[in-house]
Amino acid sequence: MTDTAQTSQARAQGGVTLSAALPWIIAGLFLLVMPFIFQSNSAITIMNQMAITIIFALSYNMLLGQGGMLSFGHAVYMGVGGFLCVHIMNWEIFGSLPLPILPIFGGIFGLILALIVGSFSTRKAGTVFAMISLGVGELIAACSVIIVVFFGGEEGISGDRTYGLPFFGIEFLTQIEVYYLIAFWLLVSALLMYLFSRTPIGRMANAVRDNPERAEFLGYSARWVRFYSFIAAGFFAGIAGGLFAINYEILTEENLNLHTSGSILLVTFLGGVGFFFGPIIGAIVFTLLQTVLSLETELWALYVGALFVATVMFFPGGLSGVLMMHGTPIKLGKWRMLVKPYIKVLVPAVLCILGLAGFIELMFHARHAAIGESEMTLFWTTFDHSNPMPWIVFAVLALGGFWLARKGSPELTGAWHEANTPDEVSE
Amino acid sequence: MTTALEITNLRKSFGQTEIIRGVNLEIKDDERHAVIGPNGAGKSTLFNLITGRFPQTAGVIQLHGKDLSGKAPYEINRMGLSRSFQITNIFPKMTVFENVRCSLLWSLGYKYSFWNMVSKSRALNEGAEAILEQINLTARRDLPAGLLSYAEQRALEIGITIAGGADVILLDEPTAGMSHSETDYIVELIRKVTVGKTLVMVEHDMGVVFGLADKISVLVYGEIIATGAPEEVRANPRVQEAYLGEAMEAGH
Ligand SMILES: Nc1ncnc2c1ncn2[C@@H]1O[C@H](COP(=O)(O)OP(=O)(O)O)[C@@H](O)[C@H]1O
Ligand SMILES: [Mg+2]
């Protein structure tokens, strides 16, 4: 939020400075080489899903973090954009349309819907906005079984991306080709959304979020400021929808419903709404949990829920907030003194969590496994849930870890305070 | 000299109680006009009516001859009227610099632009720096505004009020809750930033009022009981009786 100030003077003078462009160049290179590091098909599938979620979460944060609008229905803008793109795939003209430009149509459609809904929903922020977003979200989700021509009813609608006009000979038959298409759009959308936050309207979105009344006495209508943020968010959600359509070639009611709208709130909050890159972290962590953890355990949603509750309660700034909290110790050159207390607390804390999770898994297995099937595999070890040994091990881990973490926490608190205090008071 | 602000038969009721009871007031261009009166007299309410925060119950408010009734605060602001608040009203989570820069946006013609970069505009950044210099907050520019001291927040409040270049400035108790030295600083600041502008100010500190104002109006129970040059008002027996006597004693 405060990062523009230092560099603004430098940038006010001329073109794009290297320090401003560097993060984007690094991000671009990073996206370029990722498939060489993670080559398996499943890894690329996960990365595609991740990239789409990042765009969606960034778009959501234009509302929540930058504009102070809590939406419970953001999925519909992504959804309708996606549905339109699948329809286009099924039209004749798709044969003369290169696939990479398809997401633009999703964006435009998302924008049009946001234009209609925003015209009445952005009058007020706060509860009124939240309730309207919820109502409209439910309404459009309900339409999926009513307007079957467009939403395809229960089975949704599907298409085939490869019917598009080949793009420099690429027909997007493989996941990796789709990956680069999505990565391109990710970079472009993220950059545009970042730049949007640096425009007059983007700055005023922050002002209206903080104090809508004061903004009105500076010549800006809070309502129109919210409206423009809202339609911009709708546009980028639509882009994400278009990419979803390309990646999965099918859209269903699930793309519109409250569950999807709720998850994106969760993703964004988990990453942190206070910094532009927060939702990116949130989307990465969430997608990893959703894909990798769900392969390991049926209870993954429980752990994600617990993580979310813990974030809301203890780190309202989200993961990015936790990261950025370390700015002061690093600036003061005192971060080293945090390392030891961190190890003393975090290692037992992780053991405690693992122990707790193990215990829960044991309990779940003992109660729900088929009769006679008492063998289970957890943390790469196979054991029998009727054997008391694993129960004892997990209980000891959980309790012991908790005890040790608690014992170390005063030292961490002290070190944290110390690391955030300048040596001499300079003012 | 032409009239900047003209108020005719203004009335405002909240429910059954009439708070503003037929106010008439004419403020000329470049005048420094102080509105004084006891607590609860309706001074802030008068400001809220002028700036479109509340609709009036009856009467007419004209800015440079144009009727303001039914206009929203942002429309009135665009017509060249800006105000500060009795209770500090800034953007606490944004930096001090960002606060000032945002208050320059509309007047520099950026409107709802999404194709300009704020960091690229010389006029915007240099303008904001100049205001910071004027309100003496350059050293604080990158701090979140909510972390400033009370006096600094008051200075910022004045800064964002005058930044947009409005020619009619309304200040609601700019020195309330300040120490002597802070008051002197704010008075100097007000004098400096309102050169060539029309100033309407609610103020309790009689030292400030008599030091700054060309004209004074006394508002008691929603009515203006006297308007005139400082000496006239000071000598007015009704004012002495209703208000000024005790305020003068309390103030000095
Ligand atoms: N929004 C409101 N609703 C109801 N009563 C109000 C409102 N605003 C002010 N008042 C009442 O109007 C009277 C004058 O208030 P105010 O204008 O703040 O006085 P002053 O600024 O002169 O001290 C007070 O009695 C106050 O309670
Ligand atoms: Mg008042």
C-alpha cells in the first residue's frame, strides 16, 4: 500500500525505471522456466489451475482489498465469461479465431454483466453491497437450470479448444501449450491490474475504501469510484473465466455458485488483502493444498478451513502481511536475532500440527474405514489403527510440540520486539 | 466585490427540533469570516448544510450566485468549495503524501481516469510535495496518516482541504484541542494558505478569531444575532450578554 511513495519521485521524471520493471521481468522468466522444472503433466495441470486462480483472486482483490467491497458473488463474472467462451468454441466463427484472443471475449462479457449489476450494487459499500452481491450471485447461479440454452442445465456446456484457428501452427492440443497461453494472460492481466491500482481511479478506490465521505468532499463520487473498480474487476474475472474455458473445455453451475465465490474470498484473504501480491500467494498456497493435500487425505478441506480461521484470528493481514511484517527487522539489520527463537517455536509447532493431524486421521480411519481394514498409510509409513503405538506417538507429538512451542514463545515475543526497535532513537 | 456565499432564510430541523432557525448570511469574495457561538448553536450543522452533507429543510444557499440545493458534496466541491471537519477526517491507512495527492486529482482534471499513472504526472507529484512543504509535513510524507500526532493530523486536514485549489474554504474549529504553540502554527498556516481566497471558519479561540477574521457572525440557538467587523461585534451588547463576555473571560 505504501510502496509507491519512495519511488514516485524517480518515476515522475521519465519512462519506466528498471527497479519498477524488474519484478515483472523476473515473473515472466519464472513463468517461462517453470514447465522445465516441473515437467510432469499433473504439475502442469496444477500450474494452469493456479494461474487461473491467481487472476481470479487478483480481480477479487480489486474489490475487497483496494475498493473495500466485500463480495459474496464474484464467481458469476468469471462464470459468465467462461460460459460465453465455451459457446464461442462451438460457433462456426471459432475456426477463424485464434484461441489466445478468446479470453478477451470472456473479459468483455464479465465487464458487461458487472456494468449491469454494478449500476445498482455499488451505491453503497458495506453490508448493502455484500448482500446484493450474495443475492445476485444466487440469482445467476439459479439461472443455470432455468436458462438452459446458455448455461446448459445440470451438465453444463462443453467445447473443444482445438477447433480454433491455429496460432503460428499451434493447435493447443497439449497441456504445455495451454500453459503458455495461460501464463501469458496471467502476466498481462496481473500487470494491467497492478497499473490500474496506480491510476487516479485506482488511488481513489483506496481513498473511498478508507473514508468514502471524505472522498466526496474532494470532488469524487464514492459511488462512481466503486462502480469503475467493480467493472474492471468484472473484466478480469471474465478473462479468468475465458482461461478456465480453454483449460477445462467445460463450464457448469459450479463455476457460478456460492461455493466458488466463497473460495475466492478465502483464497484472497489467506494471501492477504493489504498488498497487491497477497492474492497471488493465497492462490498458490490454496491450489497446492487443494491439489496436493487432497491426494493425501480426504480431510483436506478441514485443514484448509482451520488454516483460514487461524489466519483471520491471528494474522488478519494474511500470508503477505506476515511476510511484510519482517520488513522492519530486515531494514534495521536485526532479522538474524529472530532465527533462533523462530526455530525454537516453529519446529515444535509444526510437530504439534502434524501430531494433531495424525490423530485426527487415525480417528477418522478408525471410525470410517471398511470393517476389517485397519491398515493405513500416513506420512509415508503404514501402520495399523488398532495398534496403540501410533496413537501414542501422535498424542506425544501434539502435546509435546504444543508444550515446547509455548515454552519458546515468550523468547520469540521478546526477540520480535527487540528486532523491531531501532538501536538509538533517531528522532 | 462580489458575493462568494449567500445564505437566505436557511432552516434545518432534525425531527421535531429546529437547529438552524432562519439564518441569513452574505460572505464576500476574499473575506475571512468567522462564525462563533456557544456549543450546540448549530455551527457545524450550518457547514454541513452549505457543503451538501445534509439537505436543508428550507431556504437557499448560493455559491457564486448558483443555487446549491439538491447538490451532492462532490458536486459542490467541484464548484470550488472545500471544507475541513471538526473531527479529523482524513484517509488514515494511506500515506500522508497519498492523502494530499488524492485531494489534488480532481482539480487537476484527472477525473475517473484509468489511463494515467499518478506517479508519472509532474503536476500531481510536485503539487503534492508543495502542499506538504506548506503544511510542514514533508518529513512525514511516507507515514500512514493515522500515525500522525493530533496537531499533524489537523494540519493534514487543512492541507487536503486547500489542496484542490477551491476558492471558498470552510474550516470547522481548526485549532480545537491544540496547545498554544500548535495553535499559533495552525493560525500561521491558515493565513498562508488562504491568501486570495474566501475563508469561513468556526472557531472558539477568541485570540484566533480576532487575529484572523475581517468579519464575525455570532450564531446562538440557530440564529445569527450579530454580523460585522470584529470591533462592532465585540461592542455589541447582545453578543456580550449571550456569549462573548464569558468566552472572552474563558479565552484569556
Ligand atoms: N445529524 C444530526 N441529527 C440530529 N441532531 C443533530 C445532528 N447533527 C447535529 N445535531 C444537533 O444539532 C445541534 C447543533 O449541533 P452542531 O451544529 O454540531 O453545534 P456546534 O457545531 O455549534 O457546536 C446539537 O444539539 C446537535 O445535537
Ligand atoms: Mg461544531
